[in-house]
Amino acid sequence: MVVRMACTLGFSVWQIRRAAALVAALALWIVLTSGGVKTATAAAANCPGNPDALGTSRVLTVDMSTPRVGRKHFPTTLPLTDKEIVLTFDDGPLHGPTNRILDTLKAECVRATFFLLGRMTVKAPDLARRELAEGHTVAHHSYSHPPLGEMKPDKAMIDIDLGFSADDTALYGKASSAPRTPFFRFPGFVSSQVLLDRLEARNIVVFGADVWASDWDPMTPSDQLHLVLSRIRHSHGGILLLHDTKQQTAAMLPDFLRALKAEGFKVVHVVPRH
Ligand SMILES: [Zn+2]
């Protein structure tokens, strides 16, 4: 009887242990599965319709601790790590290529910076507002793209300020004496020390670039893609200068963003400190 009871008891304990192990395994499976679902859902939520999107890896706040950035033109650049890239587009907005570029960036959930020309903004204010609405940084590139550094400083500043006010009026409905996003890029990178000093005194960060796409030279989208990829591989990232007015750039951008993803580059979105 004692043996039978022990035997029965022993069997029951084994059964309980086995059941407990099964329950634990089931619980682990549920946790792992729900975790996986959660991760996939988060990725899909981060970029609706494209769980394999390149995305934007981080946001970098840029202020007067780095008043001039871009090694092509200045001694220093942004504090980026290896294979981090900042996408910048100049000279727009322009109906056609800018729309196409915005569509591509949206599909990949990538945030970029647009340096607007005031005279283009007044012709396509809806596009400037779309850039802003879709989370991009919208910055400034003068009103009429003159060689500012070769002009009298006062005259140059008039063109710069006209650009600020044209852009901000389109973007926000009004302009004040200081641009809402205090980022500026000189047309053709033609600057002068006096203009750099004046912008610095107004707490405006001047962007150069680390890498040029040279998309001002006409070429096929395929040649453009190979050129920019080879330069980015060589530089390991940095501030890349593109032009959203160029069809060859708009055409190669989807393949370029796919290649960045495949090769492990990370997109950094630069924003002003507010
Ligand atoms: Zn330009």
C-alpha cells in the first residue's frame, strides 16, 4: 500500500512536472511569438507598407556648437559615425523631380534636408509645404542663387534675407527677421569671410558638404547612381549634396536608397535646436 501510494504519488509528481514544463515552454513560445509580432508591427508602423524600408536611424540636433559643417569647404563637419549619411537637396522646389523625390523618401521613410531657393519657393509653395509636412528639414539657399561671396556684403545679405522671407512665408504664412530653421547653404559654395561672420552673428549654421553627387553634370540615372555610390563608399558617409531639380537624381534615388540599406549605411536627420 505504501509502495503503491508512493508509486502513485511519484507518477503524479512526474506528470505535474511534465505538465509544468509544457506550460513553461508554451509560455515562452507565446512570449517569443508575440514579441516577434510586436517587432514586425512596430517596423510596419514606423514605415507603413514597407517593413524593409531604409528608414531614418537617428535625429541629430545641429546648433551653433558647429557653426560651419562640411569638409569640402570647412575644417569640420557634423559629428557622424562611420557609414552615417545626411541627405541634402538643393535648388528646389521644382514640380516634377521634387515630387518624385518626396515620393521615394516617403516610401523608404527617410528624412532629408532641403535647401530652398526663394525664387523657386514662390513658384511652388505647395511643394515646400509638402516637404515640411512630411517631416523633412526645410532650410535656405538664398533667393536667386547669385555668387554671394563675390558681391558687396550688404547686397549679398539682401538676397539671403529675401530667400529666408520667401521660404518662411510659403512654409509658415509669415516671416520674421530670423529664419525659422537657421540653416543656410551658399549657392555654388561661394562664400566670403564677412558673410560667414554675419551669419554666425545671427546664429545661422552654414552647411557645406562632405560628398558631392556632381549631379549638375548631365548623365544617365545609372551613371549617376554608380558615381554617387562609389563616392559614398569611399567617404563612408557624411553630408551628401544632391539636387532635387535634377531628373537624373530623382530617377536614381530609389536604387540609391536600396543600395544604402543593403550596404549598411544609416540615414541621419539633421534638425535645428528650438
Ligand atoms: Zn544651388
